[in-house]
Amino acid sequence: MKIFIQKLMQSQEVPYEFHEKVDVSNLIEGNNDIRAIEPVIVKGKAWMDGDDITCVYTVTGTMILPCARTLVDVPYDFHIDTAEQFTTSSYHTEENVFYVSGEVLDLTPFIEENIILEVPMRVFADKEQLEANTVTEGHGWTLFTEEEQSDTVDPRLEKLQSLLNDKSNEGDSKE
């Protein structure tokens, strides 16, 4: 998303307002957990005061992240409010003020950075989504609930169970 410095100079009294969809799909290529991201909506204002440019904007969108338990795709909505400081003077040396060379201010790298900072450490899928995508059996194993587990007898121990049943029947018949 680009803002022309000339437009900011022309609108000295009134802040320059913008509302655009920005494609940030190249975030998928980075080494992060974002599997997919739709174009984000960027809405805000920018104004110029001497050589200093201030941009206050909001980034809204949805990204797809992996579930921390099952790696199922989970949509994650985000809303970021941020402000950035820029300058056209090369003599300005404050730490959080970025130098703009040329006639165009490109906000796209700052938007991408704020989105990456907004990615949570982990997300979890809804219960319905977990149940629909959970693997319940594989080669040599099966997933049981506690109720199913208490009703079944391990096949390796069936002979012992029958032996115990026989002994308890003998004890009942002796009395």
C-alpha cells in the first residue's frame, strides 16, 4: 500500500484518509505458522507536519493457522490498531521514526510486520472440528473412550479372566 508524499503535502490542514484491501499473501512463504491469509483491509489516516509523517491505521483480516493439538486449519480473525512515524529528513535520528527516501511511502512492510507480531503462540480448533478431524484408529492401534475401555477385556488376558470366573464359580458351588 503506497501513499504519495505529494498528496500528504497538499492536504496539510486535513489528514489524508485511506481505505484499501492489501494483499499480504507473501507472509505464507515466511517461516511462520500462517497457512493462508486473505487480503487485509487497511483503514486509517496520514498527515504531515513539516518533515514528519504520522500514519494511524487499523488492519483487519483473517488468517489460517494450525491447531496446536491436531494441526487442523483454524481461521483466526485479527484486528490491529497501530501508529507509525516517518520522516523525509535524513537528519532525524529517533529510534522509532523511519526514514522515507523518494516520493512514495510504502506501508506494506509495516502492515506485514504487525500481522506477524499478531500471530498467537497457539490456537485450538472448535470441539466439532476436532471430533470431525480426529483419527480414531490406525495400523495396530485404536482409540477408546474410558467407557469402552472398561467394558472390553484385553484379548491377551481373556484366558486369565475365564480362569478367575471358573474359580469364583467353584467357590460359589462349594458353599
